[in-house]
Amino acid sequence: NEILRNSSTHVDLLKRVMENTNTLFESALREGEVFDRCVFLNCMNVLIILCTSLGRIWMPERKTKVVSDTLDVFKSYFGQLQKLFETPPKGAVLGNGFGAVRLQIASLVSVIISGRLVCVLGEPLIESGLLKTVIDAIWEFPNASIFHHTIFFEGLIPMVSTCMAKNVPALFKRGAKVAQLVLGNEGDIKLWKRLMESYY
């Protein structure tokens, strides 16, 4: 609310949210405190929208400190998000066992890998183990249909389409390494098969 009150334009609002990215992550994860599912989901909603906005404006040739700093903050929390996805706190898993906490993390990953940010955040996603953990959950939770839709149709399929398109600027080709690491290894043929089955 304070950020909204002190922001006169949408550009100013975006800048203020970027400047408070670390605070949003700290509030969401509440390390050392009792996990609050509602606070986590609300903060993650803002972070996902922020990531979507950054994916539209980020360009490698335009070095903007506030954007670079914000992306560095995202990178620094991938490890904690991986642990949270792997082992959600008690009470965070409802319904089919997958839960809204995992779904929000999967949504963030999908936003990152489906657009420009895969070029700068893709490798940190892999190095942190977060991307592999999210993909492994495809088989661990075969009945989590909303999750499958999120990771396939909002993440993997757009990523592969972008990286393989001949008319895509060289900027997007930088994300091809992520596509190769996720889908190109012999051991990941089953993922590619599931991806194609979902697409068709």
C-alpha cells in the first residue's frame, strides 16, 4: 500500500517494486519464523507479475542497475525456493498433495523460462537445482493437472518454440542452452515425449 501511495506513474511503481524485491522474498519465505501460506502466496503473486514485466523490458545491451540488481535478487533465492518446493512446510500442502505453494513456485519458473529472462536466469535455475526439482515433480504428481498445464503450456513449450524459431533474434538463442540441458540429453527423452503428448 505504501508503494502504491508513493508511486505517481506505472514506471515509478515498477521501480519501487524492484527496489523492494528482497523485502518481498524475505516476507514470503520468513526464514526462522512460522511459515505463513497466505503471505507467501500474496508476495509470490507480486514477484511473478514483476518477473513478467522484467521479461518484457530486459535487454542485454541495456545495462540498467536497478534491473540487474533485481535479477540478482531473484538468483539469490532460487536455492531457498528449491528447498521449499521439495519440502513444503506443514499445512502448505492441500488437496492432491501438490499444493498452492508449489504451484506458485512452478509459475515463477515458467515465467522465467518462457521469455527473455531465460537468457540471464536460466543457468542459475539449473545450478540451484530448482528447475530439475520442478520437472521431476511432473512424474511425482501425475494428477496435478493445473501444475502440468503451468509447466508445459506456460513454460516448456514457449521456451522450446522460442529457442527453435528461425526468425527469433539472437538474444533469444542464448536460452537454447537451457532447452538443450532440459530436453536434449538422452535421459530426458521421456520428458520430450510427455511434452509432445501434452502439446498434441
